[in-house]
Amino acid sequence: MSRFFSDRYASLVPYVPGEQPQDRRYLKLNTNESPFPPSPGVLAAVSEESGRLNLYSDPDARALREKMAQTYGVTPDRVILSNG
């Protein structure tokens, strides 16, 4: 056992991932996967925005706040976004 690894963790059983069928006969709904590719609209949006991946996002998320405000019929100053 490594001197950097506490003995109390020696009895832990490592995570064993579930079966990953390769034959595409099954839909694995328990793993948040989809058997379908992204829609053409998603692919177009990703392609369009991929040139901006080198930039930080707007910390105030103005575009999202404005769209949410419009959707719910309020002003953007009434929309609060947070982590978690």
C-alpha cells in the first residue's frame, strides 16, 4: 500500500461500470445515453458557436435572462440566475 493512501480506504470496492453492449440491440435508458444522434438543429447551433469557444461566456448571462424574461412576461432585472 502506498504511504500516500490511507489504510482505511483499502477495503473500498471500486466502481464497476455496467455492461456496455456493442451490438446496438438494446437501449440503455439507465445511463443517460441516447441511441439517436444530435438533431440537425443542434449540430448547426454547435457549428455556429464553435468559433467562440476561445472566449469566456457573459458572466451576467444577459441573452438568457432576456429570453427568459420575454418567455415569462417579466423584465430581465426580475430574472436571477445562479449556480445550483
